[in-house]
Amino acid sequence: MNDAPEAEGGPFQATTGIPGGYRNDNREDILGIFYQDDWKVRPSLTVTAGLRWSYFGPMDDKDNHMGVLTFGSGSALLTGMTLRTGINAWTAQKLNFGPEIGFNWAPESFKDKLVVRGGFGLNYNDEQIANANNYDGNPPGTSSVPGSSKSPTQINPNILYAVSSSPTNIFGYPANKSAITTFNSAGLPTAGGANLGGLPGHVPTQYVEHYSLGVEYDLGHAIVANLGYEAGLGRHLMYNYDANALGEIMGAPLNTLVNGVNTFGSNGWSTNNMMLAGLKHQFSHTFYAEGQFTWAHSMDTNSGPYSRDPYLYNPRYSYGRSAFDVNHTFKVFGTWQPVIFHGSSAWAEKIVGGWSLSGIATFHSGFGWTPYYQAPHQFYCQNCNYGYPQLRPHYLGGGGNDTSNNAFQKGSNFTNPGTMNTGANNNQFSDNYFSIPNFSAAITDGAAPFPATSSTTFIPAPGIDRNVFPGPGYRDVDVTFGKAFGLPSMRVLGENAKIDIKANLINAFNLLNINPSTINTNIANTNLGQATGALGARVVDFQARFSF
């Protein structure tokens, strides 16, 4: 109201104070060489084999503005950290050889009615570039000083309240000398408060081993059945954590100039197993239908590059059902394109015919979800950027396992939860379905809200796995209606010119599907297990296309 500046944020160029930060032109070399060949062992058996070499080079910066973080060793993990420019972000793995082998066998005794296919492969993949780009915010490239004002009468003196030299020049703002930062010999800002990002010095290339075996059999009468198995094993997957917390676990002293270190380890892993069964039938030249059933189970230590699990001192505690895991899926889909006029009446077919109807119905068992409790205090370190507050309780039983929409609309799987979070510091707990550890040894009523920072301030082991409770099922029917209008044969447009008009109905019957991300997962709330939102309702769109 009095035109006083409330706050000014970065980034700024740390050595000049110019708003906007330094330009970073990051580079990464990615190379791949492969060889593949087919070998017809017998007329009924073909073997395909190949070998691929992949190289995912380290990131560097053309402008030498990227501050590359290097950790210390042993107990100096954090106190021995350095930031340097003009060097590669990490040492890349070079021997990434991935073999592939597969076969296709049609036993002669089945007279081409049976086909057996299978294979094995090892595939390497690059880390997510956004993870490596954490370096861009490191000193000496940027500074986030000055900060906020306490009140309208207590203005932060570091704020430079000024306008651009030209209303059309976004780079016309003056430099703020308060944002200029000095650095020690390790490349860290002497003023402290640094929030860093980076990767370990050596990053093993993540890879997946995949297997498959399937059979397809012609049952006659244009009916084909298939049954298959697929599996995948992922290794060296990225695992996000705060290095200050890791140092606390290792007993390494914190660096007084650093608030937090957002980094990624390569100790994540995953497994996936799937059984696929299908039946397809060509009823006529104009009508085709197919049904598929999939049983699957996917497990991992983290279902996304930024998923943080509190139990980083033992990644096995993080291993659980994937956030995207669906155990049972059934799909049926088909296409009908009737031909009304045949032969010499092709001109009439262009006008009256050209109709098409296709659709797909999908039903699956839904995703899992995880109940949690809010820890009564910080863990590992007071200066961790992420406090790891959401922990997994012990399940006492008694809850329901109804996956219907009604159960999640009402929260009827967990009724009468009991008294929760009592005591002056909410460190006592009573519940009919869950129990949590006794935190009285770490914090008592009237004590400070943080435990002493030492290597023994571990988070208690979880009582349940991730996503162990089944979520709501899913139902959807999508339909497409189409009509093609054929145009007369013309010299420029040719014989096949036509106009296609389509109507796409997504969720055609407007079925209710609960949004699993809106399920209340906090066991301290009386509406535990109740959802507050739904996925998309019916959507209709129309399309027109002219082709010739």
C-alpha cells in the first residue's frame, strides 16, 4: 500500500549482481553403435541377434558457468565438498554393451497354426537430463540474495527497488551489489546458506534386462488366441535424497555453509512381471473384435526421479508396489465398417456408405495407496531441505478392502478410527487400525521440536510397504463414430478424394472413476481412505478431414 518493496528474489549473477543469472549452454555427448542379423536356422525357426554399445557422456557447460559439486570422502563427505567450473559433471560409464536375442518358431507339425516367440535383451538408458541440470543453480553461477522485508516499516536493505532503463528492455535492470557473493577456496559462498544440487562423481548407467515368451495359436474360424509372459529388471535407477541426511546417517559432520544438497544416487531398482492373454476374431471383412486380459505386478524403490522416501538409510525399506502398478486389466475393442453397396454401385457407396464404428472398453483393478503419519519432529538434521515427515505406520488390521466407488466416496473402509494425536506436542497416538513408534525418547512435552542431530537419529523402520492398500477400480468406454463422403472422380483430386467426419466420445457413458491422488492418506484424519475428486467426465469432440 505504501509502495515499499516486500521481496526480491533471484537468480542473480553471483559475481556481478546482474539479475537473471548466468547463461548455461549445457552439452552432453550421446553415442550408439549396433549390429543386428537374422539367421534362418530352419524354414520354421528364425533367430535374431544383435549387440548395441551405448555411451551417455557427462554433462558440461560451454560457458564454464556450471558449478560441479564434488563430495568429500569418508567422514569429510560434506565438509570436504567443493564446487568447480570448467570440468565434466561426472565420470561416465564406457562399457555399456547390450546384447539382444530373439526367436520366432512355427512348428511344422502344427501346419502354421502355432507360433512361439521369445527373447532377451539388455538396454541401457541415460539419466534424466533435468536431474543433471541441478548443477545450473549452484554457485558461482547464481545467487538468490537479497530476500524479504520483515514489515512495511522494516524494509530489507539488500533489496534494490528500481525499474528497467527501458520499458522494452528486460535486461535493463541495474545490478544489485547485495547479490554479489564471495567464495572460499572450495567454491562455496562465504555467507553460507547455500542450497546445492548435483550427482555423484561416478554415475553407473541405468539399465533394464527384459525377457519375453509367448505363443499364438490359430483356433480356426478366424479365431486367434495368444498367451505370453514378459518381465523386466531395472538396475542403477536414480534415487533422490538430501545428502545432508545421508551424511547424518554416516556420522559425517554437516558443512556450516550449506543448507541442503539435493542429489541423486544410483541405488534404485525395479521388477515387473506380466502375463498377457488375448483372443481376436475376424467376424467378417467389415467387423473385427479383440479381447485382452493382463495380469501384472510392478515393484520398485521409487516410481519417479523425484520420489523421496524417508528410509534412505536402507533402500530395501523403499522397495514396494509401484505407484503406476495395475494388477488386473481387461480390454475389449473392435471396429465395424459396413459396406452397403457393392460392385457397380460404388458411386452410391460413396454417398450412402462410408460409415464406421469403433470402440474400446477398459476395466482395471486400480492403483495402490499408502497410509502415513506425520512425524512429530524433524529427522536426520535440522538443516535438511526436506524433513522426511511422512512415515509409514504399523497396520493392526480391521480395515476394509472394498475397492468400489462407494467405499472411497464415504471412506467406509476405515470407520471409527479413534483418538489421534494427543499431548502437548502431538507425540501420543491412539487409533483402531494403526500404531506408530513411541517418540518420547526423542521428544517430550515441552521439549524443543527437534532431536539432537547425530548419526543415531534414524527414522524408525516402516510398518507397511508402499502402496499396500488397494485403490478404486477403473471403468471406461470410448467410442468413435465416423462417416466418409466420397467425392466424384476429378482430374486434380483423383478417384479416392473424400471428406471424413468423426465424433469421438471419451468416457461415453460418463462412468464415475475416483481420482486416486485425492484419497486422504493421513491416518490422523477421521476421513482416512475417503477421496475428494474424480477423473474426467464424458468428453465429446468432432473432427473433419479432407483427403485426396
